[in-house]
Amino acid sequence: MQILWLFAFLLSEAGDPPSDFRPHKKEQNREVTNISNQPIIFNITYTPWKVKSNATAEERAKFERERPYYEMSDSGNNIYKYMTSDRKLNGENSKTETRSLINYFEKSTGVFNGNGVITQEQLKAIQQRAHAPKNIWHGFISLNKEMSYKIDTPEKCMWLIKRTFGEFFKDMGLDPKNIDLICALHKDKPHHLHIHFWFAEKEPKCKYRKKQTEYRHKGKIEKRVLDRMHVRLNMDIMESHPKLYVSRDEALRELKKISALRDIITKDDIKEAVLELAKTIPKVCSFHYGSKDMIPYREQINRVVNKLLLYDKTARKADLRFDAELQSLRQKVNGLINGNGENTNHYKIDPKNITLIDDIENDYKRRQGNILLNTVKYIKSEIFETKIRHKVNDKWLKRRLAISHRKVGKLFDGLLASFGGESELLERDFTNRLQEIEKEIEQEREAQGNVEEQLKINSKWTWGK
């Protein structure tokens, strides 16, 4: 979707950012020409913990003004005051009795994170830790007119933060459990809602040359990390992940049914492949697809899984539906990276940095492999194997082989499960899901057409956050 955006800090009556942060008019005029096809904007910067040794007098003076603002040491004018100002939180309702957001939060802190509302005690501890010599990151997530309803309540914002920021911190090389994060939803632009965020490390855990641990020295975030966060947020807002994961879980559920202990496949080729795999993998190995022990056997595991899918019609259909959802998501990601229409994306994403599709596909294969390996591990324990040389008519050996053969045989005698009724319900469910997806796609196309038409009419206008 193509929406005009202005990259500028939102100014408020209380807690205004230092004047140095406000863009010059020339920069504003240049930036408004950027047109984005993304429904979401992610902007982030950081304030260093100390000024550079070769900094000029002007840079030092600027640092002295900015640092107290973001570390919240200035009680009268700081980032928290800005994030929780009445006009920002409630917009046009700030001077009425419907001050919903202020009244919503416990003890009126006005801020939250992925774990919920931040209490006064938690906020006080965060503000105290913010005075430490460490980097402080801050920015905003801004949605366009069509997508603003996705974050119009604190609950929706908390859910978005919870699903996206954990992986973002890991990509940065930070421990998500060692992060102080505060966020606030601003509603002063009703058609362009946005979330301001601020985060920093709780405790120093990095080891450099000194023996004691320190806070992270590096504040700059790699483009690879930003690219992944852009795609992660866009996919979450467009709700592509939930549909894909539902499809994935349905496919895995069907595979689990046909490889359950009572329902293992009885066809000779499947039986032979499963037994061969069980005999090939040593008992001492960890029977998990993602373990290092399974690396030499993954190709063989994949072949057996493919045979299971080719044999069972219901599981095969579920797998094909998942693949269709995956390819649809791949096209959406490529659309984000390459841009749609005549206008290009204002933020250039390097395709090499985006591993979202591969990660989901690999996770799907891993789960498929684990379903098979759980059964193989059980069969492995029932197969009688001996390295001792026995006599031709050894009765003990014959008895042990007979017991093993009988136990393994029981696993394959009544193996085919009946998927008739369940398959019909599954097919009906997926038909409804596909129809819903088609409706959403059609709605997005209509919305994009309306936006393009509006841009042609009002091309000289732009909107801030």
C-alpha cells in the first residue's frame, strides 16, 4: 500500500524532545517525497553512553542536552514525559471525560511492554537503571491509515510487541530477559496511530578486555537486523503468520496420525524404509531432527517422510496446502523487498538478510522429522540385535527373534488409520480458510486502489505520524 509519510518527531505540550532532534525544513521537504508501499514504519536510533573523545564542542554540548532527556534524569523534561503526555495518549479526547488510555493503565503509568502494563514500582526501577553508563535505544512503530486499527488498543500493542521484539533483541545480540522496555500508544493522529518505544540493558553482561562485565559498547544496529525486523513487523501486521502456522499445524497433525504407534503404515515399501532407518541410527544418538547426531541421517529421514506423504492422501493434501500458504507468504515478502507499482520502497531491504521463509520451512521439516523419529526410536528398542555368534539351532536366539518379530509385527498389523470423517472436516475447514484469505486479498487490493486514487488527487499533501 502506498502511503505518504513524514519522518519527524511528534512534538507535544509536555516532554518535547530537544530542539536538535527536530528535522530542518529542507529535510522535511526532501523526506515527504518518499512514498512507501508498506503498511508499517519502523524507526529506531540510539543515544550513546558517552561522547566521543574527538567530538567537537558543538557535539559535546548536544550530548549534554540529549543524554539527560533519554536517561530520564531530568524530571521536568524527558522521554517518559513525552511518551505519556495526555494529548499524545488520548489525542482529541485529552480534554474530555473519555480519557480512555490514561484511565486504562494501572496506577496511571501510561506505559507497557510485551508482558503487560508497567507498574509504578517497575517504572521507578527502570528509571533508576537508566542512569547507568549504557546505550539507550528509542524509536517508533507507525501504521498507515488502513492498518491503524491493528494497534488501536493497548492490548493489541502489547501483543504486537510480545511477538516481534524478542527476536529483534536476539538479532541484536542482546538477551531479551536482560532488557528494560517501555512503550506507549499515541493516538494524537487518529488515522496514523503509532507506538513509541524505549529500551536499554538492565545489567552489564558483556565481557571485553576487562575482567568485570560491562554494558554493550556498540549502539549502531546492523542493516541485517533492521531488515529482519521490518519484515517481521509487516508480516505480523498483515496477519500472514497465523494463517501459515495453522496450515503448518494441520499438516503436522495429519502426519502425526499416520505415524502414531497404533497407526504406523503397513505397506511393504514404507515398512522397509522405516525399519532400515531404525537399524541405521545408533541407539546412543539423540532422536531429535535438530540434533547434531541426526545430521548424517537427515537426508534418509526426509526420504521416509516423503514416502509417508506420498502414501497417505490426507497427509499429502495437508502438506500441499501448507506449501501453498508458504509460497503465498514468500510472494508477500518479495513484494515488501522489491516494492509494488511504480513507486519504490523508502526503506531498502537486502534480500540476503531475510531468512523468514527458510526459517519457517526448516522448522516445518524439523517437526516432520521429529514425528517420524519418535516412532523410529520406539521401533529401535523392539528390534533384537546381537553381535554374538550363536549356534544354528540356538533355542534362546530363536525365542528372542520370535518375540522381537512379534512385537514389531504388531506395530505394522493394524497400522492404517481411517481418516474418512476427519479428512472431510479438515477439507471443509481449509476451504473456509481459503475463502477468507481470498476475501482479505480482495479487500487489500481494493484498499490499495483507493489509496492510489487518493494520492493522485492529493499528491501535494502529506501526513506526519
